[in-house]
Amino acid sequence: LSYLIVKIHDGKNENRRLTNLLMNQKNESKNPDENNNKDTQQQKEYSSRQDYEGVAVTLMLGSPKWFSRRYTAMINNVLSILPDENWALQLFITGEGLSQEGIELNRGLQRVISSSSKKVILTVVPKEKFATYKKKRYLYYTDEWFWQQLVGDKVLSFGGNGCFCPNSLWSVSNLTQYDFVGTPQGGHLSRFGGGGEFTMRSKAAMIEVIQQNQEELDRLRSAGSFFKEDEFFVKKLQELKKYNVADSEALQKFGGIEEFVKRHDELKPRKAWEIVGPPFSISGTLGNMDHEIRENLLSLCPELKLIFPVLHNPNCFGASVNKDKCSQSICALQE
């Protein structure tokens, strides 16, 4: 298997089709040591380079088919909000098993990967890393190795349990001022930093925190139980007192829904909630939100329906359909 880091973003670099990127064993050199030496050299070459201002990144390390089928929608969603220049998309994969099957299931994703006009980087996680960390995001994020692979200093992380909202008043350019901003998470992370699957971080800041707290991180990882890496980073960044950690107002604009909910009724007569707009990102199904408010929010960020296609009016399905309320939620029947 040809692995480690493969670049496919412009004519000056390698531009191979997916079938050539993920070669099987029979195309390998007969000398395993020779392959390992070449891969190690290639990893050093690419990991030492920082070609972009920023990079959007996600882990695709193996998911069931029902989840993997949303990969194309996920990738097209993030591409829709990335600046055209100086930003890339980086996907961490294993190159085999469910991880590779997830790519093979998505022809749209394959076209994006193999297109010379898209700045896409595939990074294959070394087997020893995957054997230790499995699919646990918090373990990768607290390993300096992960951050050293990224090709931009500003890092926009994302996943398959939410989406970005292109209709938001905020864009990537509003986020680059922060060294850490994410979705409000409750407790300390509801006031500072935030966290979750969708975040914007500074690569340099993450590396400094890891290097200065290596022993503590080693203890946390060796304990074998889950810990909140986002809370760990936010508190350590605040202790350093030189990095820009987002405040509660920025958290709401990045991934909070409280402002939209609070202002929905007062703005309803003029439908001015359209002016407020959705946050930059939304996570989860919004199951606890009032249905009318959720419907209006989704009308401004319909991308979430691609990730969670069952997000429609509960009056429209089930044993007891409420025809009147259902019809009110159908776009074609609205004014």
C-alpha cells in the first residue's frame, strides 16, 4: 500500500487518480525496506512544508456505510465555505478497511480528490498510530504528530455530525483572528473557547500547549479513559496569556443557536430572523428546539438536512399525520 502523505492540488505536484493513490500490495516494490525508506523520506518532505494559510481537516478512519454515505455531502459543504486561495482540505485515512470503503462508496468524493482544481491532501495514518489511537479523535488531537502533518497554520476541523452554514453572516475570514474558537459546550467552554467537532484552531498554539504539557498528556492518555481535549487546550491557552481564545459572543456566532432562538419571536412579525441568520456551524439534530424555530433555522441552513435527512416536520409522518400543520411546513404551500 502506498501511504503517508499524497498531495493532489495543482499541476506542480502529484495529480494521481484515486485508484493510483490507494494501490494494493501487488503493486509494491519487492523490497519492503526500500518502500519504508521512501515513505519516511516523503513524510519528512511534506510534513515540513506549510503551503497554505489554513486547512480544513477531518478524520475518515472507518465508519459504517450509513455514516460513510454522507462523506460527499460533508466535503462539498466544507468546500463551499473555504476561501478560494491559500486554503486546502486534508483528509486523514487509513488506506484500507472501512476507511477506504468509505471513499469507494462516494463517487462524488473521488472526483473531488482526483480533480486537479481542488486542493486536497490525503494523509494516511501510520499503522502503529492507528493501532494505538483507533478512531478516537481526542487522542490524535493531543499528539504533536497530528498537528505536524497539517499544511496550514489555521486549522478548521469538521465532521459528520453537523455542517457549516454558507448563509451565515460569519465566514472563515472572521475566524482566523482566533487561536481557538468552537461550539459552546457548557461549563467553562460555554464562556471561553468552546469546542466539539467543529472548531478553528491555530496549529502553532496547539503544538506549544502539547510540548509544554507532554507529561500531563501522557498520563491522561495512559489512563485509558476519555478526556475533553478541547477543555484541556482552552485552559492551557488561557494560562499562556498570549493567544486569542474566543469569548461567549464569538462562540454564539461560530456555533451557538441561543441568539437565534432568543430573537426569533421578537423578530417573527417581520421575518427578520433572516437578518440574524444561522451560526457559522450547526451540530446535532436540534431535537430539543421548538419545531417552528427549527424549521426556520433549517430554511437558512438547509445543508444540515443533507447530513440528517430526517429533519422534517414530525406532523408529516407516522401513524397520525396532521395534515394542516404538515402543509404549513411545505415550501411550495407557503407564501
